[in-house]
Amino acid sequence: MAFATETVMNIRERILDIYMHKATGRYGLSDVNQLQHALQSASLAEARGEPQSLLVAALLHDIGHMIHDLGEDPARNGIDDTHEERAAEWLSAYFGPEVTEPIRLHVSAKRYLCAVDPNYLSKLSEDSARSLVLQGGPMSADEVSEFQRMPYYDAAVRLRRYDDLAKNSSAVTPGFEHFLPAIDVALSTGPAA
């Protein structure tokens, strides 16, 4: 059990370090940085009474942008950084699927919403619309059916909605430390526990 506690503390500190030192760059073309975007996403999930696992997923969903060496805006160079896969893979050593799968599926959720909601595509930010092309565009009817059968698809869609709304330069949110207890709970039930 001491090893598990040490691992939990180490990953908590690594996550905090990433968000304090690598999340200050601009978030795509929006007027917020990665840290503000993460805090807004988590605050929206918290305000809706989401389970702590989805709150943590909302907070960490874009960590994949900060753990690669492809630069600050690879989409501008025509590169899909597959941040959702990077994040889910990296986090899955410490968190359970209730955190990692909505993260893994949040880009698919964007593609899904573009296919099933006629107004969704027109509401995407410019950078999100640009990355959509690299991510495969709106889903086909078969892809929609397959996505709807995935165990965490509904949580991924909710996460995607928070993601889309979390680009408000005047939003006021709690600091990262406010969400540390939720991270601790999610870590205590994840694979490293």
C-alpha cells in the first residue's frame, strides 16, 4: 500500500507541475490558455453536478497537448497530435476508465456531434473546426452507431460540451488546487491504487 500511496502522490505532483508550467500557452486560436480552458471545463462539469470522475476528465482532457514535443499548435502545420489518445494512454496507468475513456473519446464526440446535431458544426471555434478536418470530419452513419454502443460515449459527449464552452476569456474559476481533492479521489480508485 505504501507504493500505491507514493505513486498517487507522484502523479498528482506531475499533473500539477504540467498545468503550472506547460499550460500557460495559448489554447489554439482562443483567448484563453490551456490552464484556463482546463479550469473552465472542470468548473462547468462541477456546476452541472457531474460525478468526480467526469470532473477530473474535464480538467485533464487536453493534457495530451502538453505531453508531446510537437509544438504549441501542430494543427496549424497539418498535424493531428492525437492528444486524446496520448492523454488517455498516459493517464490510464493511474486513473480508471471512468476518467480516461471520456478523455479518449472527446474528439470522437466532436465528430459525433457534427454528424447528429445540424447546428453543432457552425458553433465550433475556428481552431476546433480546423482540427476536425485532421480528425476525420463528421462521423458516418455507421460510425455514429458504433460510437453510441461504446460504454462511455454519453460521458464523452458531455465532456465535449464542456470543452466547447470553456473558451471564455472573462470566465472566473477556482484555481487548480480546488480540484485536487477530486483528483485524489479518482487516483485512489484507479489502477495505481
